[in-house]
Amino acid sequence: MTDTILVPVELPDPEPIAPVLVRDLASLDIVVLGHFAVPEQTPREAAREQFEGEAQATLDAIAEPFREASRSVRTRLVFGKDRATAIDRVMLEEDCAAELNPAPTEGIDRILVPIPAVAEFSRLPAFVNVLCEDSTREVTLFHVAEGGESRKRAESIVEETREGMIEAGLDADLVDTRVVEGEEHDEEILRLADEYDAVVMYQAESRLGDRIFGTLPDRIADRTGDPVIVVRRDYEPEESTDGEAEST
């Protein structure tokens, strides 16, 4: 069964998707989500009525390169006030296994894969493989030992993950591991991510500061300017009461 990935873009002025990413994602089912941010004082239905035609045309233009490369591409157009809520809802409705935070790139030579202490890794190898290209020379599995976790335990986590990646078909010569000890988990990942061309990671646990500072994947994308694939955990996001006006 082909995995489905969500590619969200911000309307009305989205950045084009890098041709490298269009090519890399060609083996997947793709949902291109156009989120049209509606000002707080504006009713969603009013915004949809005024801008729907133009917004859909823009979304179709963004999706067209995917349609030329991929066997399954569909679009979702949402007029809303909360981008994160729209993404969570559409991911659930479309049964997406991952989300791409797109960014300009000309090639992906090094991929960073942060590994949490406890996670199910069955989905990770597929999305790491998606980004691997002929030029890719390193995939680093990275873990931060924190909260009293021993270095031995941390090294065991990344080594077990490495073995699983190789069993799933990743070239053993590409896969490296790295462990650091520290209490600043997110900062360690952010610092290392600067050295890489892309990041593939599991969806981070929700935190109180996410609404203010952004989620860890968002902060990685903002800081590095590189694409980030966020692989969904095996739970469903909570249903939100924040309504959305949508066209498909």
C-alpha cells in the first residue's frame, strides 16, 4: 500500500515546490493542501466566496508538477484561522502517514533523522528512502540522552534503529549514528540540523510552547531553511471545534 504524504502550502502567495522534492515524492500518494489564512475579523464563508476561484487556480498550479510526476495527486483547499488545526484535520481525513514542510533545495546530500527514546519506527525508513538520491552520502540517526538516560541505552536505541533501517532496504554505507548527552533536547537537534540538507523525524509530542514558538519541526524548517518530513505517530489528533470553510 502506497504511503500518503501531505504537502501544505500557504495561500494566496505560495512558494513553488522544488523540482527535487517533486521528483523524490513521485512514488507516494500526494495531497496538496492549500491553506488560505482568514483574518480573525473575517467570516470564513465570506473569504471563501470572495477568493475561492483564484485560490483554487493557484493551488492547482502548485499541484501540477506533482500530477506530471506522480500517479495519485489530489488537492484540498481550506479557508481557516489556524494552520495547524487544518493540517491535523486533513492529515487524519486523508489518512496521511507524513507531512512535508517544503523548502527550496537543489539536492539532498545529508539527511538528519532525530530518534526519540520511545517510538514505533516502521514508517521512518520509507520516508528516509524517499529523500535519498544518487547524491546522498549520509543519513545520520541522532539521539539526545537526557533525563538520566544512560549513554549505553542511547547508543542501543540508535543502533537498533540503524539495523531496522538497513533491513528495510537503506544502504548500510549511508547510515551513521550519533549520540549526545544534554538537557536541551530541542536545541541539540536544532544545532545539528544546520549541518544537513533535510530532516526526517517523528511528530513531536505537543507542548505548551508550541503555539508561541512553533513545533520542533517548524522551528527546524525556519532555522535551517531545509525541507522537513514529519512522520505521523500512531495516534489520532484530538478533534478541534475550530470550524473551517473548505473546497476540495
